[in-house]
Amino acid sequence: MMRQILLAISLSVLGAAVSAQDTTAPASEAEAPAPAGEEVTAEVITGADVYGEDGENMGRVTNVVYTSSGDVEAAVISVGGFLGFGRHVAAIPVEDLALMEKADTDGEMIVQVPLTEEEFKALPEYAAAPVETTPESIAN
């Protein structure tokens, strides 16, 4: 009987430790995806945590790419690394993102991409195009 009690306590403690280390997005953390009509803006997604299709937290939205008309075209996502070394940065088109509001927050968003971290790291590295600054481009 005493063995069974000790075993039950050990399993409870072990289960709590494993739960504390879990990096997946539990169903209660995110609500339904944002409505299709909701406009995706830089303010909405920049800084949002990014989860892969497997539910693992894999990175963060660090920037956005705009179309010539000023709409957000893609999210620039940074994954992995330590102090900037070993990280992978790629751009994912906005239509491939699922936006969800975190539960128990005041509008804080998370982003889900249809890739695992390994698939994301296989994407080409994102490099921003140089911006031409001439008197003509500044005047326009």
C-alpha cells in the first residue's frame, strides 16, 4: 500500500515537471483563428509568437514585408539561435498564416504557420531589399 502511494506521488510530481517544460500551444491558450475579414497589420503581428503545425513554439515575427500599395504581404519570422547566432530568418506570405488571439490577454496575437521548425529552416534565408534613397524617392 505504501509503495502504491509513493508511486502515485512520484508520478504526480513527474507529470507536473513534464507539463512545466511543455512548449506546445495548448488548446486553451489560443482561441479560434482571426476572422478572414480582419486586416493584418504590422502592429497586429510584429512581436507575435509563432507556432509550427506541430504546435511547438518556434520563433517570433520580427518584421513585415509590404506590397507597393502598403498592405502587409508577408511576415518575417526569426527562429532559433542564441544572441543572433544560428538563427534562421524567412518570410511567410500572410495568406499562409493563421492568426489567433491568446486566451486571457487583451488582444495579444499568436501566429501559426503550416510548417514544422525543420521545414521552416529549409526555406531560403530572408534578406531585405536595399532601399534607394535619392532626392526623387524622398519627394515622392
